[in-house]
Amino acid sequence: MRLWRLGKKRDKLTFTMTLSRREFLVGMSAVSAVWLSGAIACRDSAPPNADTHEPDANSAEQPAGFVHFAPDDAADVEAIAARIFPTDDTPGAREAGVVYFIDRSMTTFAVDQADFFAVGLRDLNAAVANAHAGVARFAQLGDAQQDAMLRTIEGGEFFGAVRFATIAGMFALPKYGGNRDFIGWNLVDQRSVMEYKPPFGWYDHPDNQIALLGRIL
Amino acid sequence: MQRPPAGRSYRTDEPVDFVVIGSGPAGASVARELSRKGFDVVVLEQGRAFAPSEMEHDELGAFITERWTNSSQTQPQTHRTNTQDTAQQRPFVGYAKAVGGTSFHFTGNYWRFRPIDFNEFSVRGGVAGASLADWPITYDELEPYYSAVEWAIGVSGEVSTAPGEPRHSRPYPLPPLNVTGPGVLLTVACEKMGWSHKAAPMAILSREFNGRQPCHNCGFCLGFPCEWGAKSGANYTMIPEALRSGRCELRSECYVSRIELNTAGRVTGVLYFDRDKREVLQCAKAVVVCANGAESPRLLLLSANAQHPDGLANSSGLVGRHFMFNGAALTRADFAHEVNGHRGPVVSRITHQPYELDPALGFVGGGGFDFRFDVPAMLMALSLPASEPQWGSAFKQRLHSWYNQSLLCYAHTTSLPVESNSVSLDPELKDAWGLPALRTTFREHEHDLRMYRWFQARGRELLDAAGALRMYDDPINDDPGFTVHLLGTCRMGNDPAASVVDRYHRAHDVPNLFVVDGSSFVTSGRGQPTLTIQALAFRAADHIAQFAERNQI
């Protein structure tokens, strides 16, 4: 069995890996286990036993501010994330607090990518200034202008890294700073109650098993 | 759930009967069997013990930040395709780094092998460029141990009477798990195609068993530990039972660096770094290496000395050779209604129809299929096929339909033993303990690539029969990317020139050294090796205990 596939472009990148096939696809760590065990608080309560087993994350813990990004950089990162998961008829990366997840990652498990992100933002804003006279920052552009700008870099490493980080921040447990109120999970109906009873979907519903197979498995 | 028993503690300077290296399905089983037979056993495990309260549904920790897997930072690896190339740093081998080994986070597919897996070379003949060989044991010799494992840990399933199914001396102890949407669709497909199918045998409890709770259907199986204790991993079964024997000590966060020999050529103990990176020598009368198909050969190579300059137990030159995984062919597909394969067990129904293939196809080997949806939202979003929208509102919408209405058709297959595919020591890169890093050399055998393509075509037929709307093939190429089934690197055999351990897992070259895990495999099997690893461990422990009682170690 082959589990995941890693990009070979760069060695120690959490967010810049190339993802493709096989059972699932995973980034590589930029953090030592020693650091991790210290940085990630674990619940010390007993495991749940009730039927309504809530997930482990503490969604009440919301970051108060940025620990790494300057306000302008945070605004740009948030703006990019918000084009990847826009706010439309459902909440997006902005409401999920993805920028706080990315911000925190820059001082923890993705600390070795802080410079890469800084350079990427600088280059992006240089391109913004070049294309839009009088505009200095990506975040100042309108949605359509932002989309057009991102389309020019969507094949590149920087966009790939921000996209990876945005997806991670959308779906990682809220304790890591994003996925606020499980907005990411709700987007795909991944429920925050961690127990299911059959039928799980349409095909295993007894009526549909009868229709499909003539019997119930 | 019972609290883990404390076990006991042994002095390091007095030889214990056995040191077992690794607490995975193999090591934990060996330790349980030997300690319950009255031997003193110390188990060394590089990972730590996780409390159920730490077993979160933490995708970031499970797949990105290596919360309970081997570390790409402290344990870097290098990889190359050809033996003449210089290997480049890249993670290629993955395993759980925790008490319980990879059964700590496994999916729990517990397939038995069939007789053909042990004697395919005799039945079908060799393949050019591969070292196909028969095992020194047969299915019938292993069968009692398959049943013993199934009943010891709790496996849910239903014995099939379809043609070709192997003999079971006992039924499964537990009925099958709940059927899932992907399971129903696979069954529909098989019945349309006239294929056999059956309930998947899974090391997950469908009912309460030995005081453990049944599965809660949360769906976080692959890559996650089970906070309920419903998965029958070694951390919930063999380890606590070994500790309760009163003759077993488990030392976690111990990183073994070397097996020590005396001038008589006998193992005297095991050198390891404790959690504070202090070197400790644990003296032992015998050592059982169960560190997995990558770390076991690496440890033998790290233990080279004047008598064994090419690595311990390596007079054959085959330590680390014949590195195998299980082949795969994957196709994803959309369906009209909610599949929701992310709920319930990852796999509920399987087919072994293509277990043995028509010789006219020109392939030696075979496999089986399941339908599944095995990843939570983050990996799902990261792995959306390139043909689909990758950002924006269309991306958001596609994620919803992909998550709830698609599934993965997964072919699990053999892969051939090729001598140049190997685990070895990197000549330059070191790990955080200063030891040579793991180096892998691997390229697919052309014969296997053709077989994977054949399986992918059959998978598309299954999906079509199930009513798939659209299909997305994962490309099949020479680079498997990353792997977790680590097999074949200290193969068993009767001939000391052509194998590393004998039919009882004793090293041909060292009388009080045994190697029992996926490295013992002579062939890969069709997929899902863990039950066979564990059955081998039960069998080996039986024989090792008899040797010890007769003073033959």
C-alpha cells in the first residue's frame, strides 16, 4: 500500500509539496517531535464515553492577534486565503480564521517557511504595484483583480504553499487557530459529532439495498 | 476501557531471557506469548505510549506534523531509483512511532494469505528480474496461528465459502462490521460482473469483546489511533496482556542503535538511547528483532562488527534486499447519491475474485479490491484530482460533492521481490542520534506495472457496474511515492545462502538472534500483511519458547 506522495522540489517544506496520487497525500513535517510534543497542548481529561462524543479541539480558544505576520502581511495572506475559500453563500477562509492558523504555523511547525512566505508576498506585491498604479498591497485589490492576479501565479510554488496552508487551516482542529467554529468541516458536512449510526448514506439505506441488491447485507 | 497494567522492571546488567525490539503487531505478540509462557521479556519501543485522551481526530498531527509517525526531521531518509545513483533526501518509508507500532493507527484490514501466497514460485515458476521463491512454511502450518490471532485480538468477519477461499479451522470471533455505502456499491458491482465478494475481515470490534467497546463508526481509522479501543491494535491487546503476565517490561522512547555480540558470535545484549539520549546496554540471553521491514534490516546493518563486517546475520548479503510493498491501482469516481464512505469502517466489503489470474495474462501474482473513502476533509481537499477546480467558489462546491458522493476503488496486489530493491545505510546522512540514515532503493518491476494497469482496467469495470458517473484514474508509474507496507528485507528460507532467517525466524548466522516482522516475508501477499505478520509472530514465539525450554538457544 502506498500512502502519500511527496514533492521532490524542495526538501523541508510543509506547504510547498506537490500533491498527487495514491491513497492519501501528505505533507512532510518541518518540526521535530520534541518541539511538537511541547507546542501542542493535549487534553488531559478522560476519553469520552457518551454517545454524543464531541471532538477534541477546543474551539473556544481563539487567537487574540498575530504572532508572526505584520498587519499588512496578514491582510494579504487573509486575502489570498479568502480567494481560495471565498465567502459566498457559505462562510469561507476569512470567517474560519485561516490566517491565524497560518500565522501561528510560521512560528511553529512551518517555522522554516517564514522567509519563503515573506519573499512570496514581496514578489506578489511587486507584481500588484506593477499592474495597478498606486496600489501597494494585494489586499487592496477588488475580488476580480485579486483572482486575476492569482491566476498569474497559480502554477507556482508560492501559491501552492499558500493554498496548502489555507486548506490545512480550513480543516485542522480549531485548536491550531483556524477552522473556527468548525466552519471548514461544516463546508463539507464533516460533522463535529464523532459517532455515526447506519445508514451512513443513501446506498446503505435498507430500502436502497433492497432496490439495488434484493436484500440487506 | 482498562488502564494499562504497569508491568515490571528488570535490571539492565543482568541478562533477561529475551529483549524484543519493537512493540508493533509482531513484537507485542512475541512478548505476550513468551512472557505468558514464563520468560522474562523487555520490550524496547522507540515511540511513546499515547493515552486515549491524546488520540484526537487530528488530521494535521496525523498526516502533516508527524505526531505519531516516524520523523522526517530526526529520522531523515534518502531514496534513489537505481543502485548507481546517489540517494536524495526524501521520506519514502512511513510507520507509526508509538507503543503498538503501526497497529496504533492502522485501518485494520486483516486478510489471511492463501496457500498460493506461500508456493507461487513452484506453481507458476519464476519471473525474469525477480527472486520469486517459495516460503519455507505452508498455509496449513500457519493456519492455526491465523485463528489464534483472530481470537486473541478480536477480528470481525465472516468466513466465505467461495471457490479458492482458504481453510479456516475456526470462524471469526465477531460478526462483520456495519456495511457502508462503498461496501454496498462494491457488492452491486461484483454481482453484476459475476464476481465473488465477502464481508471484509477487520481487526475492529463489531461487538464488545474482552471488555473492549465496539466500533463507534467515527470514520477516523486510517492514520488515526482509536480513542475507543475498538481497533484491535497491539496497544489495546497484546501489550496490556504481556504486561499483565508479570514477566514483561515495556520501555518506550528507547531508540535501539546496536545489537552487541561476543567473540563466540552470540548476542549479549542491545544498546539503545533512552529518552534523554543516554546510551544503555540491556543484557539479554536472546534478542528478537521486530522493528519493521525497514528498521529491522537497518538495525542489523548498523550492528556490523569484525565478525559480521557486512552487517549482523548478513552472510547471505540479503539483509535489506527484496524490499517489497503491496502494489496498488486506484481510480476515484463520482456517484449520483450520498456515499458517505468517510463514516463507519474504512472497508466493509472486499472481492478476491482476481486473487489468482489466468496464466495466459502473463502475470504472476494477483490481488483484490475494496471500495472506500478513507481520508477526512483536509487530505480530501489536498488530493482533489487536478481536473477539478482547485480554488474559488467552484472549488468549495466541488469539495462538498467529492467528500460525500465519491469513492475510491482500491486494488491491492502483489509486488515482486527484486534483489536490487533495498533498504540500506546512507553513506553520509545521519539521524539525530548520529546513526547512518535509512536509504531506500526502489523501482517497480515492469511486470508489476503491467499488472497494476490490468487491475486499474478491472477497477474501472467494477465502478462502471456500480453506476459511477465519472472516473479519475490515479496514474500508474515507476515511483510509488511513499509506502507503509514494509516487506521482504530479511527473508525466511531453508538455504542460508539464499535467506536471512530460517523457518523458525532464527538468524542463520547467529543462534540467539531472531527476526520476526514484515521483513520475514518471502513474497508480498496480495495486500494487507498485518495478520500474516502477527500469525508469524505467534508461530515464531511458539518455537522460540520450545527452543528455550530445550536449551537450544
